[in-house]
Amino acid sequence: EGLLRVFDAVDTYGLDAMSTGVVLAWATEAFEKGLINKEDTLGLVPKWGDYETYIEMVRHIAYRSNEFYSKLADGVEEASSTYGGKEFAMAFGRNEMPGYHTGPACYIGYMIGARHSHLDNAGYSYDQKHIGEKPNAEKIVETLMREEQWRQVLTSLHICLFARGVYTPEVVSRAFKPLGYDLNVEDLMEIGKEIYRLKYKFKFREGFDISKLRLPKRIFETETPYGNLSESLLKEALEIFSERIK
């Protein structure tokens, strides 16, 4: 019930549920570790499970009630850059992570996705399908890049990604024909590839630097279905991606 009340407050104030959850989790641990205090939180003491306090903090974030809450409103990367605690600030490319800790591919996906979102390439889905296999950085990168290119087509069609399995390239190609478009599977894949290329061209033009992406230490401290993650594997994947995207 308490969690649903927090969700309701997040929706009421027009915030993002995933980002707000990550920000509140960071703030709670930062308070426990003495990185922030009651002066910062305007007298509130965040504790795990204390939903009434979290609801009040959500309101302060929405209204940027002071400098601390304004930093929280700017995201966990910004807040941790000011107050410390980056090792448990769960953001990738400044985007707060979702609730997937499924293995190496989910984190590689967050790092290399054009929006640093789990929706970019579904690394978590790759993890779930390959449990029991030894992770291969090159295979993961190739699969996720190909998936993300195809998703440029799907999201341009405004479909729900939960139904992505229905909209195969063959089905999409056939669906275009009554609309007067003769696009085969190869045409669609090339369109997706070009959109993907343009997104990254924009990112690089605006100063995006793969070498500056940060891996929060916390992700290596908790087991996944693959055991503890290998930092060297994730870094290898980033190096492979850096060459492929260029």
C-alpha cells in the first residue's frame, strides 16, 4: 500500500517513477552514510519503507524546495557529483537505471543505448535467454546493436514494445503494402540502421564521449543469475562498441 501511495505521488507531480525511485534510494543511503543531513532534507529522515517521508520528498523534488532537492530533481548523477556517493548512484549516461539486474547484457545495453535506456535494446532480455552460457562481449554488442537498429523502425511506427515479438520485419513489411509502400525486410533494416546512425551522429556532435561513461561500483557487489559481474567484460564491450559505432 505504501509503495502504491508513492507511485501515486510521483504520477501526481509528473515525475518519472524509475528516476525518482533511484534518486530516493541514493538519498536514503547518502543520509545513512552522513553525506547529507537534516539541513539538506529540510528536517526529513529518509528510511527504507517510510513511504510518508518519501511522498514528502517527492513533493520537494517537484518544487525544487532548496538546493539539495533541486540537485535531486536534476538526477542522481548530478546529486552524487555534488554530495558524493557515486559508487551507489545508479545512472548510466546520466540516465537512472530500471529494475533489471539480470546479467552483463542489461548493463552493456544501458551503456551503449542511444538513450541509455533498457528500452533501447533489451539487454535484460538477452540475459534471460542466455542464462548458463559464458558471456561473450562481442556477441552481446553485435546483438544489442542490431536489436536497437530494428527498434528504430518499431518506435517510429508507435507500437508498444511489449508487443515487439508480434511485429517481425516480415509482418511490418506486409502491413505497409495496403498503405502503398513497397518496403521489403532489407529496406526496413536499412531505414532502422540510418536512424540509429543519425542519433549517434547527433550525440557525438553534442559532445558525447564513450570513454567518459561511468560504471557504478554497486553493480559489481550483488550477484546476478550469472554470478558477480565482470568489470573487465563490460569495459571490453564498451571498447568493441566504440569501434563499431564509429
